[in-house]
Amino acid sequence: MKPASTEPFWKGIVKSLGLVFGDIGTSPIYTLTVIFALTKPTPDNVMGILSLVFWTMTILVTAEYAWLAMSLGRKGEGGTIVLREILVRLLKPGRKMAFVTFLSYVGVSLLLGDGVITPAISILSAVEGMILIPGLESLHQGALILIAAVIAVLLFIFQHRGTDRMAGAFGPIMVLWFLSLAVSGVVSVVTHDPGVVKAVSPLYALRFMMENGFSSFFVLSEVILCATGGEALYADMGHLGRKPIIRAWSFVFFALVINYLGQGAYVVSHGGGKNLLFGMVQEMAPSLYIPFLILTIVATVIASQAMISGVFSVVYQGITTRMMPLLKVDYTSSHLKSQIYIGSVNWMLLVAVICIMLIFRRSENLAAAYGLAVTGTMTLTGIMITMIYRRTTRKWKVPFAVLVTAVDIVFLAACLNKIPHGGYWSIILAAIPFAVILIWTRGQRALYRALRPLDLDTFLVSYGQIYHKSSNIPGTALFFTREKEVVPPYVVHNIISSNIIYQRNIFVSIVRTDEPFGVKYKLTEQLGPGLDALEVLAGYKEIIDLEKLLKKSGIQEKVIFYGIEDIVTNNVVWRLFSFIKRQTPNFVKFYKLPPSKLHGVVTRVEM
């Protein structure tokens, strides 16, 4: 596959439209509809809201992500975990490092929580457009929820097949979607009120904020809906490269702004409506309304698909950086590293999405839960990029990063108003992965201390004596260790206590580096008589074919040993950790090693 940076100009833009901009691209379906359900659609209010929408996308998406965040990356990769890895190199161990780690945990958790709300609000808001079709005006909300749920079920069922084949169609469909937004916006502006283009002036936003006082502050919690999905520019940078995404954003930004202005012009002449985008299109071209509605539903499915793929990618990064428990991962493409499927995550997401649809019932109700996670993620990103720029040669960007972060904080504060009205669901959905991350990371450290592993030199004294005295078993045995210098208890039990010793014994350790990609391996021979060590250094996004590496190193294993911990504890937190550990596959299954060669050795551990 061609590297993202060498993609032809237009091909890179089309791919970006299909894989990156689905979420923010479908926000015009509900953003202004939700805002004007709460705000009187007077001409002054319309101009103020349109100005706020324009400058929100300019500051929070263009400035924060397209300019500041996307200038930071590791081998072209972006995202919260990447920012953490950059800061790990710049900071010394201590409170600041712990603070950065905490921020990354919160950021990842918010993103995973957002992965539930985004498909729910996108699909439901598109399906609700059916009530404007002649003859379907009386369609019950329950029927709309059922249709949205069926679409969601079909979307999640097909995940295991991968999106590699469908990805080629996503781009052209989204090109058509953004062209539809732009054309309908232009026609509406020209037809209804060309004067709305003046709303790009920040004066209208300032005037709206000053005239409406404290109530205008709460309107910001709905205005932020126009920027949801902006974080995907940075998170998906590794799939396509920085330049194609920024070029595509120029086109997307224009289409979105024009469409919002068109909806604003429609509101000025009609005084609002239940579904502004659909009402605007239906009035201008009734014969094209049904094709537009179908296109809208397809666009929301693509937006949901991008979010689901993003969740899989984040979880995989979490697994490989030991932030999250091991889960069974399937690789759905032979040449696209990003194409993975995690079944347990897929089905949990589906159940959560349908539950959220049933709880909130309408897209405007769902908007009350939407935005809190997004502004939280943006604020954390702003804090982290400010910390990075302060410690690099590009200190001149610090004032801009601080300004953007301040705007993020204002929006986050406004969204706190949503907590009693459904926003608490964002916190609940994010709290589940956050609790799992905390319990898992602390549990792993406590377990490692409780196991009391031996250092290699101490182990070699007894090992050498047994190796020379015993009649060793023919063949090669592999033993998984965290690092070659530290010998886990199960190895000591197997070799020293049980005298199970082969002619050739190899310690295999897999170390994840703070780079996203790259695999290096080194075979160290004769650590002791008949004892070698294979150390694999792999990027945290890298998918390792361990059997292939063993063959390249000339290793033909007869048996593979690995440790299983039987945890005994009265501590409630460690009991939860033990439960999570029992539900997840052992790491040898994560690397898809031949089951017939695997032998688990149980070690009883008191925590």
C-alpha cells in the first residue's frame, strides 16, 4: 500500500472525506435544529448563532486540530495516546508525569464514551427526516427508533468483515454529501437572505453574547455540536497523512459554513422548524428530497463506521501499551494496519447504542448528552499541546495554544449545564472504561510486585546446576517473560522446582516502544547453558506475527510455556482486577500461537 504522504492529490482528499469527516460532516443535520429549539429564531439571534458556529469551527477545529495538534505527531501518528508518548519523553518522572498519564486515561475514556453517543444521534437524526415524506407525517417515534436500531444492528453485524472493501466507496459518497450540503446552502442563501454571509464577522457573536447575557453562555453547550468530530482530524492522521486531511478540511469547512448560512437564511424567512436541513431541502427541491434523505442516512452510517473503527484503534493502542486488558483481536485486512475487529467491544457498543436510543428516544433529547465528552477531550488536548510546545523550540505557539485551551474550557463549563438533563450519561459511559483502566494498570503493577520475580543472575546459579545434572528433554521450549533480566515465578517453578528443562530454552519478551510502528528483534544466545533470549521491540500500534519472527530467528519450538496467576485477595479492588483478568484471554492467545504447543503454568499469588 502506498504511504499516505505519496497519495495522489485528489485521491488523498477523497479518502479523507470518507474516513475522517463523517462525524463533523453530519452535524448540520441536527446542530441548528437543536439550537433554535431553545433560542428564539429572531434575525439578530440567527446572525449571532451563525457567527458563533463559524468561529467555533475556526478556533476549535482549524486552529486547535488542523494547525496546532497536527503539527505534533510520532511517525505521522496522532491522538491522545501519541500526545502522552511525546510528553513522556519531555518530562521527568514525578507529579507532572502522573498528571499527564491521568489526562491520557480521561481522554481515552471520553473518546470511548463518545463512541456510543455519536452513532446513536447520527443515525436517529437522519431517520427522523422520514416524517417529512408525504404520507409518513404521522409515523410514530417508536417506529423511527426501531428503524434506527435495525440500521445500527446491521452496521455492527458487518464489522467483522472489515471496512477494507467498503472504504473505497466511502470517499465518493461523502464527496456527494458535502457537495449536496454546499449546493443546498448556496441556493438557500441566494433565495432567502443573502445578508446572512455577514455573520462570519465576530462582531455578531460578541453582540449576541452581550445582549443575551448569562443565557447565551448556555447556548454554547449546543453550539459545540457543530465541532463534534473535529478531533478525528488528529486521531486519524496516521491512516492518511497530515496534508490530505488538511486539504480535505478546507473543502469540508467551506461546505459546512455555506450550509449553516443556508439554514440560517431559511430560519430568517420561515421562523424555525422541526428539522431545518430537511425542511430547507424539501422546500427547494421536493423531488430530490427522498434521494437526499437516503444520502443522509448513508452518510450517518459512514460517520458511525468511522467512529467504531476509531474505537477499535484506541482500544488496540490501549491493549498494546498495557493501559487496558487483553482482548481477542481479529485482523480484517492483509495490507491495512488500521483494519482490526474486536468482537467484545463491537457487541458492547451495539448494546449501548440501542440502549441510548431507547432512553433518549429523540435526537434533540440526545443532544443534551452530546458535547460534554467532546469538549472534555478538546480541553485535555489543549492542555497537553500547550505543555508540549512549552518544552520545544516552537514556544511562539504557546500563546495560541493557551488561547485555544481557554476557549475549550469556556465550552466545557457551558456543557456542565447539560449534566442534569442527560449529560450525566457522557460521564457514566466514560466512567466505565476509566474505572477499568485504573483497576487494570494499578492491578498489573501490584501483581508484578506480589509475584516477586527473580533476577537473572540468581536464577542462573540454580539453572546451570540442574541443566548439567538432568537428562534434558529433546527440543526447544519457549518461556514468556516481561524482560530477559527478570525471571517470573512460573519459570522458576517449571525449571527449578519441577526440573522440566529442555535441551534449548528461550526467554521471549515483547516490549512495546513509544513509537507507533516498527518491529525489531534480537536473539541473545548463551545467557546460560542451553538458554537464549529473544527480545522483540514493537511499536504500540504494530500488529506482530510472532510465529513468523520465531522462524526468522531459526527457532522451531516444541512447547510454549506461559504463566497464569491464581489471585487470592480480600481487597475489593484486587478482586475486581482478578475478575477482569479471568474474563480476558491470556496474552499468548493475543499473539495467535498454536494451541497444541501451549502449556499454562499456574502460580498462586496473594495480593
